[in-house]
Amino acid sequence: MYGFNSAVKGLIASQRGLYVTNHNLNNINTEGYSRQIVKQRATDPFNISGVGFLGTGTEIYDIERVRNSYINLKYWNESAPMGEWGIKKDTLMEIEKLFSEPSDSGFGKYIDDFFESLDNLSNNPSEDSYRQPVKESGIALTKHINETAKRLSNLKKETEFIIETKIKQVNDIGEQLVSLNKQIHSLEIHGRAANDLRDERELLIDELSKIVNVKVNESDSGKYKVTINGITFVDHDYMTTMKYVPEDENNINSPKVLKWANGNKVNLKSGELKGLIDLVDGDGENGSYRGIPYYQKKLDEFAKGFAEKINEQHRLGYGLDGSTNINFFDYDEKNPASTINIHKDIIEDVRKIAAAGEDGGVEDNKNLHKIIDLREDKDFFSEGMSKGTPDDFVSSILSSMAVDSMQANRMEGTQTIIMKNIVRRRQSESGVSIDEEISNLVKFQHAYVSAAKMITTFDTILDVTINRLGLVGR
């Protein structure tokens, strides 16, 4: 009977090997799936006195999931920076589109048109037909500034909405991890492998690691812990949530910050969420990232500085109607770029454009020339990093944007290459190979057929022994 039992064990072992191979082939396109292999060993031999040990067959003692923890660690460590710089690259591309430089619809073109209209008027200061284009080009310039400010504000709101979405995604992943931890622990505490559930759990960590920087630790007892920048996010069957709320929760207008459920601030090292928060909060001050607020601030500085300088000279001149001390531009101090426009007095009467100098004659264009000369004034903007002419100021904004965009592209490109190499290594170890699985299929099939033949052989032997021996003497 030992031979028969050995053959049965071989049959069962081969059958389980076929099941595992079939499972691998069925999941070849399943995201996050790790191939599984059967661990087979000889069963304990039977000791025959005076003869030795007689083999008793084989058994499948484990179904192992092929996954390299070191490669997992590398993947999770590098995924967060890729997520951060990918977000920054995409958003900076949107900001570049808003400024539309260089193009026929950018700041340079509107500034050119405005000063060109002033130059044309300087040749015909007494003609209303030349004053109208000055008003229209001024309106076009201010509307472009208004529209750019509005789009930057909308982009910031959209980015804040994405932050809310990412936080909900992080909290949802945390809940799923807690649920999977409970399932895996309850299965494996009884000695059963939860390979597919572990794959599902690590796929969630893959997703989470792109949003925030994570560390994972599994104790010898199977307790699974996930931390975000050193703070526990999931402690096996318990998790804490994130929220994006005003820093002063009693003042809904205060700047929003990322907090844990207990009210402590969340500090992130990298990840999509870190990139989004940098874009929403970064004003470039004290070494902070140059995000959307930085470009909003620069646009406000340009609108205010441009209006003040033109107004300062315009107030010194005289209109055709003898009016003086009139501003050309108007704006709200709190939101210069959003509110800058042509002064209502000029909107109502273009004769109030102060072309004349001190004598105030109808053909006098002295003040216009002074306004036109301001374009080349190196002290037009005299504060901060954007000193110089209006064109210099715009160029400095575009230069900062180009540097930031180049950095984001370079960093995202580097991380993409690193991630591709890690994914390739992970796939080479954990991915399902059709050739390898077909080879295993043939191997287990032949073993199964051989075990079946052994059973047939032992059946024949037993049939002869029991039913046919002794028939000769009857």
C-alpha cells in the first residue's frame, strides 16, 4: 500500500502544481499580481527494519508568492518624487499657457500695441481719432492682465480641489488597507497563505506611494503598519484620517493646511500631495517653492507698478480740454491685477488723455513723449528681483517660469527612468512569463500522467495478487 499511497501523493502534488500554473496564466494581465510557485518536498520516509528507509512520496507544503521586498521598498521610495514632479510639471505647463509667451497674444504684444498707439498719438495729438486707439489698446492690455489674474485664481482653485480629491483617495486607501489587514491576518493565523490579498494590499501601497511618501513595516506576528513621514497612518486594524482645513478652524478665510484628524499638521517629504500643496502655497518667499501665489504676486506687482508709473507722468500733463492731474489707470490696492482698468474719466472722454506738457497746446506732445520714454526707463520697476523696464519685468517672470519648468521636467524625467528600471526588475521577478508557465504546465502534466500510470500499475498488481493468484490449482 505504501507504493499506492506514494502514487496518490504524486497525483495530488502534480494536480496542485497545475492549479497554481493555471492561476498564474489567468492573471498574466492582472495589475499588481505576483506569480506563485509551489514549494514541494519529500514526505517522511518509512523505516523498514533491517532494510533502511522507504520513500513515501511527495507533498506541496506551501504556495509561495514571488515578491522581492527590497524592490518594493525601492519602488515606494521613488514613486513619491515622481508623483510630486509630475504634478509640478503639468501645472507649470498650464501657467506657461496662461502667459502665452512668446506669441501674438502675450504680454509683450499688448505692451507693444499700447506704446505704439501712444507713439501714433504723439504725431497727431489734436486728433480724437488717434486718441481712441490709445484707450482701446489700454483696455486690451488691462483686460489681458485681468484675464490672466482670473485664470491663475481659477487654476489655484482647481489645484485646491485636486488636493481635496487626493486626500479622499488617501483616506479611502487607508480604509481598504485596514480591511485587507484584517482579512489577511485572520487567514494566515490559521496557516493559510493569503497571496492574492497580499498582492491587492501592495497594489494599494503602490497607489498610495505616488500620492505621499510612505514606509511600510510588517512585524513577525503579521501586524502591518504604514507611516507617512514618520507618522502612523495605518496601524494594522486602525487608521487616522487626513483633512484639508483652514489653519485657524474658527476663521474659514484663513489659509488651508493639511492636518491629521487630531489637529496636528501633516508634513510631507514628497508625493503628488506635496507637489500640489507647494503649488497652492508656494509664494517664493524665504526659499519656498515658486507656486501659483508667486506668479499671482508678480502679476499684481506688474499691474500696480505699471499703472503707478504711467499715472505719475500722466497726472503732470494736460488733456485737450485743459484737464490735468488725472490718472490713466485705476486699480484696487488689494487686487491690482484683477481690477486694473482705464480710468473712468478717460473712458468717458478721450480728450482727457494728457498728451500736452506745461503749455497745454493742442499740438503739444511733450508729456506723451515722456510717457513713451518710460518704456526704456531702467528704473520703471525699482524694487525686488524684477527691476528694470516693463519688458524686463515680464522677462524676469518668464525666466523664473522657464527655470521652474525646466527643473520639473528634468526631475520628472529622471524619476521616470528610475521607476522604469525598478518596474522592469520587479516584473522580471514577480511577473508571469508565458514561456515559463507553459514549461511548468508540461512538467506538472507529465508528472500527473506518470503518477496516474503508477496508480494503474499498482491497481493491476493488487488485482492479480488478490483475484488471480491460486487459480492454477483449482
